[in-house]
Amino acid sequence: MTDVQTTPDVRTTAQLEEEGDIAADYIEELLDICDLDGDIDIDAANGRAYLSVNAGDGANLRVLSKPETVSALQELTRLAVQSKTGSFSRLILDIGGSRDARQSELAVLVERAVERIEGGAAEAALPPMSSYERKLVHDLVAERGFVSDSRGEGKDRHTVITRGA
């Protein structure tokens, strides 16, 4: 079972593009302040604006691409978008391939959890994570033929994997 929104927020492509433009301006200012180089790509898919910041080998985006830093910058960027549009943003920020790296880490967590279940455990709980990361985990778990649901509240919300029916 996945997280369910009670009031779906359907955004038009134009609204998502506007969010992306606002976010890109915000991140560009941040990069200028930090004296970092980066190319910003904007995409809109699945009801979200996606912003990717990449740079060549000489740039030092690693300073910003740590998972905790990306999460914090994503929240700040969402707030900047919200202050301009008046609407909550579900924007996803990727810096230097941080999202792909995190997805690989999540795949390893899911693999270990599935191994525990196959070894006889009734369920396996993963650590708390963002709603976006839980969605990725739910997809990975379903691909493996297992069942998952989110439990807990707020910052303690986490995914629990079971064998299912």
C-alpha cells in the first residue's frame, strides 16, 4: 500500500514549468553566492517539477550533493516557489546525480529487507525517509513481488515490507 493524498493537486504543465523557472532562478542565485558552476535542467512529469543541477568534472558540486544537503535545499527551494506562487510545491531537486545515487542506496536497503523476510522474518522496517523516497521504495518492493506500507507520523514515517497475501 502506498501513501494516499486525500486531495489530489493536479497541476498543469504551464504551472509546473513556472515552478521550475522560479526554482531555477532560486538555485542559480545560490550557486552564484557559493561561487559554484552548474547547468540547470528543468522537467515536468508526474505532477511534479524536476530540477537537475549538473556540472563538469572541474566543478565542485559534491559540496551540495550530500543527501541531507539536497533535502534541505529542496525544502528551501519549495518554500521559495510557494512564496511566489502561493501554492505548495512538490518539486524534486537533484544535484550532481544525488537522486540516482540515493535510489541505488534505497535498492540496497530493499534487497537487505527482502533477504530478512526470505530468511523467516515476518516483516522488515526501513528507516524513516521522505514521501518521495518512500514512493521509490514502494515501487522497488512491488517489483520484487513483496508488499509495503508506510507507518508512523511526521519525521518517523517509514516503510515496512512484508511478504503479503
